[in-house]
Amino acid sequence: MMAKTTLGIFGLGTVGTGVVALLRDNPQFEIRAIAIRDRHKPRELELANIELTDDPFKLADHPDIEMLVEVAGGIDPAYEVIKRAISNGKHIVTANKELIAKHGPELFALANEHKVTIFFEAAVGGGIPLISTLQRGLQANRIARVAGIVNGTTNYILTKMEREQQSFADALREAQAAGYAEADPTDDVEGRDVVYKISILSSLAFQVPIEVEKIYRQGITQITDLDIKLANEFGYRIKMIGLAQPGEDNEQALDVRVHPMLVPRHHPLASVEGVNNAIFIKGSAVGEIMLYGPGAGRFPTASAVVGDIINIASALKLPDFAQYFQLPIRSEACEIFPIADTTNAYYIRLETHDTPGVIGTLGHAFGEHGVSLHSVTQKGVNSEGTATIVLLTHRVKEKQVQAALTQISAQATTKQIGVVLRVLI
Ligand code: HSE
């Protein structure tokens, strides 16, 4: 009989439980040990014959484990555990987006040194085979754009706000109750989760390390159901987007950012609803493609993790196979285009006094800074005399819009700049 591949699993939460359930009856694998935080917690699975430990370093040092599967998440202690396991010659499968986004290049270098591999299909897009598509399937292409809805929680919130006219707070509460949000939902709603994911996708698409702290980020907390309704009226849906593309007038730099966008209703990303994820890629040879599917959840994510385990196990039979899986990523980090230098069309919602000349004053400020307006619409006046004015601009440099808005904030007729959103073109 063929020797089984031996595994250690670090983490037995939602994803870990799915991984164990998928692997338990597979004769090709043997789960030698599982590291869990609380050994006394009741488990859904029968774990007889599997060694349980509350010390994940035991897996990293275990002489009978060939592959460490990390589904615990976070940096501490996953980072140190994985480094130790690599140094001990173990292959790694991880679902940890934060770890790969922050420490990927260093871990890949360590893995190369020790002739082992790190697979991380589940780190972005849950069950969607996205990493392998970028790493292998699209190698013939120069990538012109990656635009993704890669956070299920924010897409669920925005869908609820649109479909059921819910407020942001109510929709967030429902997303948390349904178990979609991260332990700290600010990582979802403020865009940090998307920053990790787009940094991983862009480093694969453009073959450069990306420093996560350089990625511009805007969350969805300022978006109201009125914005969603107005965007609909103008022919758009609001979506939280992770975007990566070559810099417009500086091809050496990458334009990587995370923010909500108005997506034209005819764009494939506009039809992505609820907790689903979708990644739109434009390649020089393939043209436009979109990968779509469940971006989170027990079995979709476990599907990606177990796919990685099976792929490594088959490759283990080849001599010196790890060298074939080295990522073709340059060592020096890439310059990221500052948001002020990006070019976009904008949706701007302002609250102003309802007095003569307000629209003229606004138009004047935008005109002075070279911002060409596509439309200006007043959406009524409330009982306190506040007018809501919505402007759509043509494509223009962000710094010009910001300069106009600074001037507008200082005008006596302006009460508040409600929200500024970019439009996906
Ligand atoms: N909180 C994440 C999401 C889970 O909402 O997509 C998957 O990474």
C-alpha cells in the first residue's frame, strides 16, 4: 500500500473543522495531530486516534508530520509556528491572508532555502480557485487590471442596504449574526481584510512584493442607503472593491487601493450579490475574465485548503519538486501610486444651505481646480433647510477633486461633505 501523507492541522474553528471532515476518510492522508486553543471545548467531530495539543509548535517540531496546515489565522503565533515548520522541512498549506500579505516574501524565501513549498489558495476568495489561476493559468498574460469583490461581509451589507433599504448599522448586525464578519468587524467594514487580499492578488498578478501599509484604504461606514438609491438612479451599484493596475502615467508604479466604488450596472462585478466574491481580471492575451463563487464559509474554504494539500501530496512524488513552485516574484517592493495621483470619475454628496447661488459657488470651485462636472442634482431639502446635492464628475486627478473640496468645505453655504466615492470605469 502507498505510504500516507502525514498532516498536522493548526486550528479547529470553522475552516479547520471543514478540512478535517473532508480529509478524515481519505485513505491518502493521515492527520497525525491537531493544535487547538481549548482542549475541553465540545467538538462537532469525532477525533479519536488523533493527537490533540494546545501547543502548535509541537506540530512544527513533530518528526512524523510532512505538511503543516494552518487554519488558525492571525499573525501570532502562526508566523513563528510556520517559520519553525519550514525550517524543519515541512510543507505549508495556509488560509492566512494577513500572514501572506505581511510576511509572504520572507516566508517564500525561507521555504526556497529549505526546499519546501507554501500553498495558500484559501487566503483569498474562499473556495474560488483564484491563486492557482493567477500563478499558473494566466502566466501568458500581462495583467492590465485586477478588480475584486473579495470581502463577503461588506458585499452582504451593501446588498442588504440596497435590497431591503436597511441602514448600515442594521445590515452589519445581520452580517455578524449570520457569522460572516471577522472577529473584529472593523477589519471588514474599514477595508483591512480587502487590503490583505488585494495585496496578495496584485503581488501574484504583477510579480512584485507589495507593502500592505502603502495601500490606500477607505471603508464603507459613511455610505448611506440614500447613496445606494442615488447610485442606482444614475445606473450604478455601490460595491467594495480591491483594485490593482499599472500606474496610469508611471508603469513602474502600481495603482493598488481599496475603497467602495460605483460600478456601472452592465459591468460583471455589479451583479455579485450577498456574501459571494468575484474577481475580474483583464489580461493581454485572455481579455476579460471573472471568477465568481463563495468567498467564505466552512466547506468552500476547506475545498481550497484540501485542494492545496492534495496538490502538494501528488507533487511530493517528484524529485526536488519544490523548485517548480517558486514564485516568480522580484525581491524589491514595488512603488505604489499615491491616491492623490490616481485618475477617477467621482460621485460626491454634499449637504448645503438651500440659498440662492449655492450651485453656482460649487460649480465655480470645481471649475477653478479643473474638475469637469458630468451632472449636478439637488435631491430635496429637509425640515432644517439642508439641501442634498449630488455631483458626478468626469475623469480627473484625485488631487484636483481634493483641492476643490477643501475650498468647498470652507464656503459658508456648505454644511458637510457627506461622501466622496470613485466610479469604476
Ligand atoms: N470576513 C471575510 C469576508 C471572511 O467577509 O469575506 C473571508 O476571508
